Amino acid sequence: MSEQQYQNEQKVVVTDIRMPFWSMVMFMVKWVFASIPALIILSIIMGIIMAIFTTLFGTLMGFHGFFQQGPTF
């Protein structure tokens, strides 16, 4: 953006939004449904990261062979 365009911009402060109650409720419900795929993707990414850390540092914490043991009863 050139300096000439930057100087011609005006700043705006929003002080109020008039929106009917049920319209706002529907907006928030749609927002929740839109966030579900993002949470799924984030949980998959975090699972992969945790699997990598467990693989790399699990032997240092004493988890080596922890899951390969048979029943101990």
C-alpha cells in the first residue's frame, strides 16, 4: 500500500450493533457448528505431536515396554 493511500484512510470505531435476538442466536449456533471441523483438525494435529513426543522422550520417562507387558494379576 502506498503512503498516499495510507494517509487518506480514516479510522472507525464501532460502538453499537443492532441485531435482533434470534438472529444473533442463529449466528452463534452457526458459529459453533463451523468451529467443529477446526477442533477436529486441531485435535488430530495435537495427537500427532503428542505421539512424536512420546516416541522421542518416552524412554527417558520410563515408558519403555510399559504398553507391551501382559497382564500382571
